[in-house]
Amino acid sequence: MLENLFKLSENQTNVRQEVIAGITTFLTMAYIIFVNPTMLADAGMDHGAVFVATCVAAAIGCFIMGFIANYPIALAPGMGLNAFFTYTVVLEMGYTWQVALGGVFISGIIFVILSIFKIREWIINSIPQALRFGIAAGIGLFLAFIGLKSAGIVVDNPATLVDMGDVTALPALMAALGLFLIVAMASRGINGAVMYSILIITGLGVLLGDVAFNGLMSMPPDIAPTFMQLDIAGATEVGMISIIFAFLFVDLFDTSGTLIAVAQKGKLLNDDGSLPRLNKALLADSSATIAGSMLGTSTTTSYVESASGVSAGGRTGLTAVVVGLLFLLALLFSPLAGMVPAYATAGPLFFVAVLMLSSLAHIDWDDLLDAVPAALICITMPLTFSIAHGIAFGFIAYAAVRIFAGKYQQLSKSVLVLAALFIVKFIYFG
């Protein structure tokens, strides 16, 4: 049955190899079951319900990717998008988390439409690479800022906006230790370094009396507080347009980049560099996003950590299915997830930020017409505490510098339209 479903022999793999690959991928991305509920709880959502939604949405995405697209790529609620959901859409812009979930749902529907009608390729090809790399790096800096803030290393100051907190306090010291542990383990090639760091720091918090021990296993919490609580009508107001665009664009770039990168590592690309069954893979991503919004979590996307499973021999969708089953098994560990303090996730946030900042190496810094918009994105995302604002400034700057430099012929229609829409948004809606 497994041979017929996943074509194991054709892909030069076997069940044992795929299971090992699935376990490897899960270990490298399981940190999301601790980080995501903590982040979304800051938006006022029920921690236990989000924990269940995170695990189930990830499992659904993995199963669709495995059974339909037959790729060894795992999915879960995405880092960066969960921060945007909480700290920008809800806490800064003042929308309820129900409306934010409605925005995630609508972005997922649009993603499905783009995938079905193959518009995705046109959009991706129309967006300049400098902006894509700038967006990835900007989200990385945004995550780093959140991590430093949650550890108390960066605090507010009325005179200077930001200042250094007490770096000798327990949260700051534990966050730093967590980061150092991750780097040490990752440099030694230990799979699951991020998850192990979270568990070690949480354990130390318990030993030091700073964290209450609530047990390790229990039946899953009630998902009712977030299940089908999305407000789709509230998400259709004009002010939500740029937010939905942000959800969509970041997911679109993230998914496309991850699919190509992981497939390339596993030598799954066609001779011309294209990805077979691409639309099926994109449908897995968008369908999981829709399901996740109904369950009660932010955008679900493909994880680049899947490359670790591919390195371990994963070549088919059976790897993704194994990851999905492990996410369902993780539902039994809700007490452990509920114990994780904010400083235990600060190190992982900074580590993920470092990985995302690597995209800066692909920007041509000698070309000011590319460098300035990319740099503007990177700087404005953390300083305005908004991924959406960073994207908007990047598109406007990219179009403006080329028009003023007389290089307007380099601008695609899509960039001009989006830049104009963002300008209108700032003028009339702030």
C-alpha cells in the first residue's frame, strides 16, 4: 500500500528511511508547538486551544502534502507570520484576534485561487528579488527584536524609544543561555537543537523555582475557545487589505522559496529546474492555512527545516505523513507546552532570525536601486513593529527610486500597482 501511495522504489527510498527522515524533520521544527501558543496567547487567545490548533493544523498540512503532492515537506504555523498576527495586527493596529483569523482565512482562499489558476508564477516572477530577500531579512530582524524584548534585554525608554534592560536578570541570562545552547548543538549537527534548548531552559526554570511544574502529559486541551471563532466579515473592511496582502505575500514567498530549496536539496526538481506537481504542493499550503484559521492559528506554511529530513534520506510524502502523525502525538504533551516561559523561546526567535538574515547575502549592495528598498524593508519592519508597513515601504521605495533615476522601464505593472495601492492606503487609512 505504501509503495503504491508514495512510489518508494521509484524514488529510491524505503519505509525505514522515510520514517527516520520524518522523525528528523519533526525534531527540527517541533519548537513551533511551544513558540506559537506563547505568541498567540499575547493576542488574547487561549494558550491550550492554540496548542491544539497548532498541532492539528500542522498535521493536516503534512497529510495533504504527503498524500496529494507526495513531497517530503512538512508544514506548520509559520514563524514571522505569527508575530505579525499578534504584535502588529492585534496589539498595534487594534483588531481582535477573531478578525485577524478572518484575514488569515481570506488570504488562504486567495492563495487557493492563485494556485488553481496558476497565477502564482506570474506574481512571483513580477516581484523583484531584492524585495523578496529584503522581506525575508526584515522578518528575521522583527523576530530578533521580539526575542530581545521578551527576554527583557531590550526595553522601552521615553527619551530614546528603546534601551537596554537588566542583562543580569534571570530572563535575560536564560535567553542568552538558550541561544548559546542552540548554536552549540546546531554546530555539532544535532537535530532538534531548538526544541532541546526550549526544554532545557524550561527545566532550569522549574529547578530555579521560576516555573511551576504542571506535569508532562495529559489529554489535549479543549479547542472550543478558538475553533471557528474567526470573524470573516470584520476582515473584509478596507483597513484589512494591506494586512491580507502581507499574510498572502509572505506566505507566497516563503512557500515558493522553501519548496524550491528543499526540492533542490533532495534532487526532486525537473531538468529545467522546475518543480513537478507544484500546484498540488501549493494547494497543500493554502488548504492548511484555511484549516488553521478555522481551528484557531495563524498562517500555516511549508518549513525549510524539512531540508533536515531530506538530508536524512526523505524523498516522498511518507516523510511528511510521519511528521503529521508526530504532531498529533504531541497533543498529549500540552502541560509541557503550557510551562514554557517567554525567555525559553527568546533564544529560538533570535536563532531563526539569524537564519533568515542570510538572505541579505543575495542582495546586490553595489546597486543602490536594489539596496535602498531592501534596506528600508529591513529597518522599518522592526522599528515600526509591522511586517505590513515594511513591505509597503519597500514597494513604494522600489518604484520611486527607479522613476526618479529614469529607470522606470525596469518596473513591472504589478510593482507599480502595488506601490500605488500602498500609497493610497497610507493616505486614507494610515
